[in-house]
Amino acid sequence: MLQRAANSDLIVSGMDEARRPIILHVDDDAASLMMAEGALEDAGFEVVQASDGMQAIDCFLAHDPDLIIMDAIMPKMDGFAAIAEIRGKSNGAHIPILMITGLDDLDSITRAYDEGATDFLTKPVNFYILPHRVQYMLRSMATADALRSSQAKLDNAQRIARLGNWEWNIENDELSWSREFGRILGVSKNNNLGSWTNFLEHIEDSEKQNVQLLADRAVSDSSAFNVEFRIASSGEKAMRTIRLEAEPHLSEAGDCIRMLGTMQDITEQIEAQAQIHNLAYSDLVTGLPNRAQLNDSLRFVLQTAERNESQFSLLFLDLDRFKKVNDTLGHDAGDELLRQVAERLTSALRESDSIVRGSDDEEYSSHTVARLGGDEFVVLLGHINRADDAARVAQRIGKSVSEIYTIDNTEVSVTTTIGIALYPADGLDADTLMKHADVAMYHAKEQGRNNYQFYSRGIHEKTLARFSMERELKHAVENNELTLVYQPKISMSDGSVAGVEALVRWHHPDNGLISPADFIPLAEDSGLILPLGQWVLNEACEQMQSWIDAGIGPFPVAVNFSAEQFTGSDIVQDIISALGKYGLDPRWLEVELTESLLLQDIEAGIEVLGRMRELGIQLSIDDFGTGFSSLSYLKRLPIDKLKIDQSFIRDLCSDVGDAAIVSAVIRLSHDLGLSVVAEGVETQLQYDKLLGYNCNEVQGFLVSYPLPPESFVAWLEEWQKPGLNQAAAR
């Protein structure tokens, strides 16, 4: 009892205290089984017994014991064979096995360990000591399990981090490494890597010497080192980037005897950094440098030019009518066009190198093509000898960009307008040069697009005035400071008023009356034409309905629509809203559109005109004869009238060509069932000539200047007096 009481105080360290550890005892001696059972159970263990190796395997599978006590010599299957069988099971690889043998020869003990025994005892067994031996083995097993778990976690963490560790013995050049180190290199523990010298053979030849020099210097100085290099990992074609870090382990004498370090595969990090840099400094659509990278390049070129007292140039490019490609073909096609333009700009710049470089200053040259966004590009010529160099590059770019593009089997044509600023003449810093190149580009657009202009002070002042006018026009539109005037159209058959055309006027508080020829293009370029056009439409509808309510008319009021309104808004819905808001009958609204607007996309134009026609409004083509290929489409357009442009009326009586054109247009229109209005009629001779051609209506200063609403009413009362309109219709 004293023996059992002592054994009962045993605590199995590392085991789950909620259950008793299970011991499988295998022996063909019943007395040994009984004596061991009592001692083990008193010590707190649960005992499962088997009398031979075959039973031992069955009990192992059934009870999953924590430890096995195995006799060596047994019938059917001895202990050696049973151990080998158990070690082959998935849950038997690490279970502690204590072998009991009466054999005292060394060969039997060696065989026991070879088959997988953890420890052994010789008979006769001291059953008082046995529980303590079992406890010790279980404690060792728990420690080993913890180490294996820790090692597995470390190995998993290193695998996730692509981080391996290594140790280099300086004295014998031996290298030991972790599993992840081997995975990174593509070698296994069985691989004959062996030494630091063999490891160096995995490094790219161009970088091997640098790694060796750094490592040798660190050993010599007993200092840490780190280095990045590339390797070709086994089975992979692409090179991988590796970071190696190490610290020295010193002897008592202070000499470096080992290097302890880590090796990490940082390929993904390098690629991620490159991608982040690419996103930050490259345009996603074209792959060109973006504004940020251009600014870096520009700062470098500025420093170089200042140091060398050299010149460089900045070209600011804008694609002409690019928005219409987007609106017509879609944004995917627009992006493809931008990519093709980028390729042409890059190619044109390469071809221009001989223009802007000289053999003596080649090292100063740093040329960049960048996209700022939208359809804006910048070309930085890092060195030029004279202003003519920039002009020749601009000419080459303009020619290249203007050539036909093919996008989704559709031929597309665009041109570019270029502004040029020179350093140091046009600015000494990046912001000033960019601003002045932009100013020059806007001036080039005002000159008709598809050209280039150098910056000048006069251009700057004109641009500032333009920006000021744009700001003031915006204020005028938003605060209803514009007015409409109405120019009558008369019927040539009886002189009666056939309608009026609503024309917008801007009376500037300081500059007086500003011509529509000045502010309408400004409104189109700035986007103000959309709110301006809607205001004109609503104001004209309201005025016409007001006249009808006052017993004046009715007759159609004509409103002009720009290309931007046609493509940038729902023009049909705008008309429906205006008619509904003021209750105007659609018969008394006439919409005027230019033929060039329709010819940009004839099919879309016909579809929109058809929707307008369904509303019951009248449709006319303004400025007829100034477009191209219009006659081939004229019969397809659902329109009511043609307005002959005043450029053909001006010399009608003196130019046989103009007379022939006007006569032919009137006859053709009548054959197609269309009415004809002649614009810009200023003399009685012109009137009489048109009357002879059977023109339907005329409009011009001969009849009346454009009039404000109250003046128009007075004019109308006077015109309708007996005899006056008939006299005009002579």
C-alpha cells in the first residue's frame, strides 16, 4: 500500500488533466500484465492489455493509446514486428514505445531502436519504477509534440512569408538551412547544396561576385550584412528577387565563426512596388507617363538646362473633335484612338531625335511624351538648339496624328492643335511653362485648329481676355443678362410675315454689345452652349405664346441649335419640355440645324429629326451649301425648309456662279417638296432675282434688322398696313 500511495502522487505533465492517459501494455506473461496494471492504475493511468503483437495492433487502432509498453518476444507476432507495423500507421509515428526485453545483447537493443522503439527496459521489471519511467516518457513526448508543433508553425509562417533561415559555418564552409530556404532555392534536404560555395552558384552570374564580396567583408569585419540579388529557381523560367540578411556569431576571441541569417523571396513585393509605381506614374489607357511623371521629368530637365545654360521646349497638344469620336463610337473606341495616338506621338518623337539633338549635347537630351488626361498630351523636348527645332517636331507630330486611324473596322480621322513654350524665353519654372504652352494651344485653336502656335505676350493677354469673357458669359447666362431679338421672314408670294428667327444678344455692362460671332464659339468651347441653348429655346417659346395670347400672329419662331446641343443633351426632350412649359403649339416652333452637324453622323441625325418631326414642329437646314456631300443625303432628311447661306446671296447679282448655285438649289428643293428661305437679303436687286427663281421666303436687312420684342410688334403693325408689304414684294 505504501508503494501504491507513492505512485498515486504522480502527475503526468503535459497530458490533458480531464482524462487519464491510456497505456497499452503488450506481454504474453499474465503475471507481468497484472503487476504492471496495478502499479500504473495507482499512478493515475488507464491500462489496456494485449498478449501478442497481433492483439497489440488491434488495441492500438481501437484505443489510440498515449504510450505503449511492448514485450520483445511473443507468439504469433513479436514486439519488433508489432512496433514496425504501428510506426507505419498515421497516428503511430510519434507515440512513445517502451520495449521490455529479457535479452541483454547489444544487437537486440539496436534492433529495437531500428524498428522504432523510444526506450527499453530489461527484465525483470521493477514495477515501482515503471510508472515513473512512463511519466518521464510522456513528459518527453509532450515536449517533443510542442517542438514539432512549434516547428510546424514556424515552417508554415516561413512558407507564407517566403522567408527561410540558414547558418554558415565559416571554418568548414558548411551551410545548413530550413525547409523554406530549400523551397526558395528549389532544392531539398537531400540535395547536395552542402556549402556556402555551392549556394553562391544559384545566384545570377552578374550579381554573384557582389554577394561574395559583401559576405567576405562582413566575416572579416565581424559585422552584419544584407543584399538583394536574383536567382533562377528550379523549374521556373522567370528570375526571382531574393533578400539575404545575416548577423555574425563570434568566438570568445571575437572572431566571426558563423553567420546566422534569413533569406526571403521578395519577388512579389518588387512586382507590387513596380505596379504601384506604374499606377502612380503611368497613364492607365495609353501606358505613357502621366502628369506626376511628367513633373518629375520636367524638374530634371529644368535643373539640367539651368546648369548647362541650354534650351528646351514644351509642346501642349489637344486632339481636335475627339469628343465626337467618343460620342459616336463609344468610350472603348475613344480609348483605342488615344492608344494609337500615343504610339504615333512616341514614334514621331523618335524620328525627330536627329532634329532636336546634336552630337555634343546628346547627354543633355531627355524627351518625354505624357498624357495629362482626356485628349490632352504633352511632349517635352529635353534639349533644342533653336525654336525651329520645336516647330519641326510640331509639324511632324501634326502630320502623323492626322493620318487615318482604323478602329473596329471604322476609319476615324482626328487632328491635333499644339501650343509651344520655350525655356528660358517663356518661363523659368515648370508651372509657368505649362501654363504658357496651354495658352499658346488655345490661341492655335482660335486660329482654326490643326496647327501650332508659339507662346507670346500678346497671345497671353488675348487669352486672359478670353477667360475673362468666358467667366462673364457664365455669369450672364446664370443671371438672365442675355436678351433675344427677332428678325422677321416674309413670304415672297404676298409679302406677309412667314415667321421670325430668334437671335441671342449680349449687352455687356462695360463693353457694350458683343457680337454673337465672338461669344457663341466661346460658349461652345466652354460647355456654356447647353444652358444658353436651353434658355434661348424657352425664352423664344414663351415670347411666341405671349404674342399669340395678345392676338399677334401666329407664325413660326425659329431657334438655332448647335452641334453641342445635338450631341450633348436630349434635344427632343428639351423641346418637349419647352413646349409643354409655355403651352405653345408645336406648329409654331421651327428648329434650325446646320447641314455639317447632320453629316457628322447621318444615320443618327435622321433618327433624331424623325423624332422631332413626330412632335409636329417645323425643321429647316441652316447655312445650306456650306457643308460637303449634302445633296446625296438631302432626299433622306425629314425636313421642311432649306435656308440658303448669305454667302451665296451677297454676290447673287454679280457672280454667275452664285446665281447658278442659288437657282439650282431652289429648283432641287421644290422638286423634293421643300420650301426655301434666302438669308442675308439686303438689296431690292437681290430680292427681285430671288423672286424670279421662285424663292419662297427671304430674310435680311432689306426687310428688317433683328428687333427686340416691343420693337418687333411696332414694326409688324407698320408692315401690315395696306400697301407696304405688297410694295416690298414687288
